[in-house]
Amino acid sequence: MRSRYSAYVLKNADYLLKTWHPETRPAHLDFSDNPAWLRLKILETLAGQAEAVLGSVHFIAFYKINGQAQKMEENSSFEKMNGQWFYVQAAS
């Protein structure tokens, strides 16, 4: 999760797409809204240990857009395939 947040900060679309699950991966990413990412706060992680195949991360990402402070809260689900974790989607 932290590496994907860093990739959003750096607008590293290649890394984000490479770590996105093939079944939910978009064709491309649009960074045109151009937020200024400020901070990531991990609230909870479920599963995700070395032997796990599924996991989730509950987080809040803080950012500014057009000078206005914003936050995005999400429960992200992940799946490990061939030893690598992939972001699947925002979980409910």
C-alpha cells in the first residue's frame, strides 16, 4: 500500500499498473486532476502475512486540490499471485 501511495505521489503510472490486478486493471491512468498528496495513514490491515493470498488495507490519504484540503478513505483489497501482491479494488 505504501509503495502504491508513493507511486501516486510520483505519478508513476507504470508501477501502479504493474501492481494492479489484471482482472481490474484500467487501460491507463489519468493524473489530470493533479492533487498534491500530503500524507498516508494506515488504519488497519487484515491478513496479508507472508503465507496469505488475500489481504486488505483500510487507509486515509490526505491531499490538496485547488488549494482545498481533502481526504480519501478506502478499504483496498489485495491478492497475492506468484509471490507478488496486486491491488484488486476498493472493498466495501
